[in-house]
Amino acid sequence: MAGFALGIVVGSLLGVAGAPAQAADNDTCLVCHRSPLESSKPGKTGPFYIDPEALARSVHGGLTCDTCHQGFTAGPHETGALQGVDESLRKVAGELQKKRGKGGVALASCVTCHYESFQDYSQSVHGVALFDKGVKDAPYCLDCHGPPHTLMPKESPASRDFYTNIPTTCASCHGNSEIILKYRLNTNVVPTYQESFHGKKLILGSSDVAVCSSCHGAHKVVDPQSPAFTEGLAMRCGQCHEGASPKFATAFAHIPATETSQKIVHWAERFFAVLTGGVILGLVTHIGLDLASQVRIRQRRKKGKK
Ligand code: HEC
Ligand code: HEC
Ligand code: HEC
Ligand code: HEC
Ligand code: HEC
Ligand code: HEC
Ligand code: HEC
């Protein structure tokens, strides 16, 4: 199905991107949507509220509402308003029903401007899981990028895909026991990363270590058992470890360090544990001594006044 979705988009991409529906002024929509709204339909909960300033500050601040919300005209709206929505977008929106149980034109719209990201995603384990197998817990754009109206660029620390936030973003599922159990995923992935040299240095504030996407990619995440992954791994390590050989690339796997096959890793990690512990102990001692001396100075001052 991933191939199927792709085919349609290629076919009419120009049509979609070139002619976003009749660009209505955002105020046409914000008349109602700048305050919390209630739906007249039973079971439908809002608040359907958009913060115009937050939207303006986001990466999409320059877009009008109906670039993404094709088919929506001044409300109140009919559900799934599909009039005037491009045929290709409707089909992608239909595919996305697998994730949400209802059509998603706005969700599908990302494809029109970020086609490359979508193409890579469609070929990834996640895209195949969603489109081919109907795995609704597989991530789509917003699971990794955050709410649609406040998206920030990856250079912003507020972004879920800001470099050092990436492990947390992936861990929202790969460290979530419900999802791990449901799809029989590896339970060790997040803890072994956190215990690794990369994970430990990240906690200590380093921003040049490897995060999940350094080894797995962000959009085109492939099966780690496949040749596509193993054959390219040394090159990925090589981005930071000059001249990394295929042998060097085996220096990391998501295997708990206590297992004998990982002795070197185990000792390296012990070393880092002691180092981390030492740094923290040093800090605490420093703060403690500092406080004590301040208390002493204050007591002396008080005595002096009396
Ligand atoms: C007259 C007031 C009004 C105007 C103008 C208006 N809306 Fe709405 N809109 C609503 C209400 C009320 C809802 C609550 C959902 C419902 O009743 O189905 C809503 C819901 C929505 C939803 C959520 C629909 C869903 O099924 O979850 C979207 C998206 C939306 N509006 C987009 C727009 C866009 C884009 C515009 C401008 C082109 C716009 N609206 C203009 C009143 C309005
Ligand atoms: C970059 C594309 C984009 C732009 C621009 C955009 N939206 Fe959205 N909006 C989305 C996506 C994606 C969703 C989530 C849709 C879903 O889950 O089906 C959404 C959801 C909504 C909802 C439903 C929220 C809820 O509480 O369920 C409303 C209402 C809405 N948008 C109104 C607007 C209005 C009004 C504007 C313009 C001021 C606007 N949007 C601009 C992409 C966009
Ligand atoms: C009409 C075109 C258009 C649509 C539709 C659109 N975007 Fe964008 N997007 C842009 C532009 C333009 C930028 C800012 C320039 C850039 O960085 O590429 C941007 C930036 C972004 C960024 C930040 C990129 C960075 O540098 O970190 C993300 C993430 C993003 N968009 C995701 C989405 C998602 C998810 C959707 C669907 C809900 C979407 N976009 C819909 C045009 C669009
Ligand atoms: C599994 C998580 C994940 C999913 C799903 C995902 N992204 Fe991303 N995306 C990322 C990460 C992480 C980055 C930052 C990549 C980097 O810095 O190398 C990123 C970067 C981007 C960028 C900035 C340009 C770039 O490639 O660096 C855009 C635009 C973008 N994504 C759009 C999308 C769209 C559109 C979708 C849905 C079709 C999507 N993403 C799905 C994780 C994801
Ligand atoms: C919204 C939840 C979610 C997020 C976020 C997420 N994943 Fe996944 N991931 C899944 C699910 C569910 C599967 C299993 C898909 C299947 O059943 O085929 C999976 C599969 C994988 C696989 C293949 C596992 C295997 O055993 O074959 C890898 C590798 C992977 N994800 C890496 C990542 C990385 C790296 C990130 C962050 C950039 C990430 N994931 C973010 C839900 C998520
Ligand atoms: C230094 C490189 C590197 C980093 C960083 C890394 N991984 Fe991996 N990952 C690998 C390798 C190599 C494999 C294949 C061997 C294995 O399963 O341990 C793998 C396998 C996986 C698998 C499949 C496990 C299985 O049993 O099939 C998942 C899921 C995964 N990684 C997710 C993540 C997530 C999430 C993060 C971030 C928290 C991450 N990885 C960080 C290199 C890395
Ligand atoms: C994004 C950059 C980046 C990538 C990609 C990367 N690493 Fe690292 N790695 C680092 C940094 C930075 C350190 C800490 C170096 C230091 O403190 O001396 C480190 C440390 C290590 C160490 C600890 C010993 C040492 O040499 O300092 C090992 C082992 C290691 N990485 C293995 C790997 C393997 C295997 C891969 C590929 C599967 C990989 N790394 C990918 C950045 C990276």
C-alpha cells in the first residue's frame, strides 16, 4: 500500500501544490476559532481553539488555514468536508483512516510540500507498518513533530526533533511498555541506549553524541536486521568516528552490558558510571560547602550587628 499511496501523489503533486484551494484570509476562520468552540454534534469534543500568535510564530506562520484544511469554508461545517479537495489528497487521507478512524485531509496535506520526507517515511518500517499492516500505533508526522499549529524548526529546543530531544521522542513509543508488549518490540532499546557512552554523555549535556536517528535515520528507519541497515552502519559511525570499520560498528548493540559478550562495553560503562557519580558527588559537595560558608557568613554578620 505504501507504493500505492506514493503512486497517486507523484501523479498529481503539481496539481495540489500549485493550486492550494481558494486561499481564504485566516480571519475568515479565526472569527470563530480564536475562541474555544463547542460542537453541536454529540460526542464531539473540542475546544477547536487556535492561538493565532502561536501559529504565526510556528514554521507554518505564513500559510493560510485552508492550505492544510482544504475543503473547509466558513463554518459551521459538515463532517469530513471533502468538496474541493484534490483527488490524490483524498486518497492519502483515506489511508490515514487506519491511524485515526476518520479521514484526515489536514494530516495528508503535509505530503504536498514535504514530499521527500513522506517518500522516505512511506518506505520505512513505520510507513509500511501503517499503510500495509494497518498498525495504528506506528508514528506519522505529528507523533514525531508535535501538534500541528505550533510546529517549530528542528533548530528550536522546543521542537520534538531538536537533536538532543530525539531519544525522548522515539522513547515515547519504544520505551512505552503498552506499545512494546502489543507489538512484541525489544524492551532493551531505550535502557541500553541510556546506559551507553552516547546516552550517558547526552545526559551530561553533550550534543555531539549519537542519538537514535544518527544510527537509524529519522524518516527512512529500516529493519535493523536487514542488509540495508548493517551494510550502511560503519558509514554512519564514520560520520563522527573517523575511519570507522565494520568491526568498529559492532561496538554498539542494544544488548544489556552485563551480558558477557559485551565485556568491553560493560567496563567502559562502569568507567562512565564512576565518572558520572564522581562529577555529581563533586557538585553536591561543592554546593554543600558553599551553603555552609554562606550560613557562617550570615551568622557572623548577625553577631556583628548586635
Ligand atoms: C461560524 C463559525 C466558524 C467559522 C467561520 C469557521 N469554523 Fe471551523 N468550526 C466551527 C465549529 C462550531 C466547529 C466545531 C465542530 C463541529 O461542530 O463539527 C468547527 C470545527 C472545525 C474543524 C475541526 C473539524 C473536525 O471534524 O474535527 C476544523 C479543521 C475547522 N473548523 C476549520 C475551519 C477553517 C479552515 C475555517 C475557515 C475557512 C473555519 N473552520 C471557519 C465553527 C466555525
Ligand atoms: C500546516 C498545516 C495546518 C495549518 C496551516 C492549519 N492547520 Fe489546523 N490542523 C492541522 C492538522 C494536521 C490538524 C489535525 C487534524 C487531525 O487530527 O485530523 C489540525 C486540526 C485543526 C482543528 C481541530 C482541532 C481539534 O481540537 O480537534 C481545527 C479547529 C483547526 N485545525 C483549525 C485551523 C485554523 C482555523 C487554521 C488557521 C488559522 C489552521 N487550522 C491552520 C493542520 C493545519
Ligand atoms: C503549503 C506547504 C506546506 C504544507 C501543506 C506543510 N508544510 Fe511544513 N513547512 C513548509 C515550509 C515553507 C516550511 C519552512 C521552510 C522549511 O524549513 O522547509 C515548513 C517547515 C516544516 C517543518 C520544520 C522543518 C525544519 O527545518 O525543522 C516541519 C517539521 C514541517 N514543516 C512539517 C509539516 C507537517 C507535519 C505538515 C502537515 C501537517 C506540513 N509541514 C505541512 C510548507 C508546508
Ligand atoms: C519517527 C519519527 C518521525 C516521523 C514519523 C516523521 N518525522 Fe520528520 N523528522 C524527524 C526527525 C528526528 C527529524 C530531524 C532530522 C535530522 O535532524 O536529521 C525530522 C525532520 C523533518 C523535517 C526537516 C527537514 C529534514 O529532513 O531534516 C521535515 C520538513 C519533516 N521532518 C517533515 C515530516 C513529515 C511531513 C512527516 C510525515 C510524512 C514526518 N516528518 C514524519 C522525525 C520524524
Ligand atoms: C508513535 C509510536 C512510535 C514512535 C514515536 C517511534 N516508533 Fe519505531 N516503531 C513503532 C511501532 C509500533 C513499530 C512496530 C511496527 C510493526 O509492527 O511493524 C516500530 C518499529 C521500529 C523499528 C523496527 C523494529 C523491529 O523490531 O524491526 C525501529 C528500528 C524503530 N521503530 C525505530 C524508531 C526510531 C529511531 C524512532 C524515533 C526517530 C521511532 N522508532 C519512533 C512505534 C513508534
Ligand atoms: C550507535 C548506534 C545506535 C543508536 C544511537 C541507537 N541504535 Fe537502535 N540499533 C542499533 C543497532 C546496531 C541495532 C541492531 C542490533 C541490535 O538489535 O541491537 C539496533 C536495533 C534497534 C531496534 C530493533 C531491536 C530488535 O531487537 O529488533 C530498535 C527498535 C532500535 N534500535 C531503536 C532505537 C532507539 C529508539 C534508539 C534511541 C533511544 C536507538 N535505537 C539508538 C544502533 C543504534
Ligand atoms: C553523531 C555522532 C556519532 C555517531 C553517529 C556515533 N558516535 Fe560513537 N561517540 C560519539 C561521541 C561524541 C562520543 C564520545 C567521544 C569522547 O568522549 O571521546 C562517542 C563515543 C563512542 C564510544 C566510546 C569510546 C570512544 O571511542 O570514545 C564507542 C565505543 C562508540 N562511540 C561507538 C559508536 C558506534 C559503534 C557507532 C555506530 C554504530 C557510533 N559510535 C556512532 C559520537 C557519535
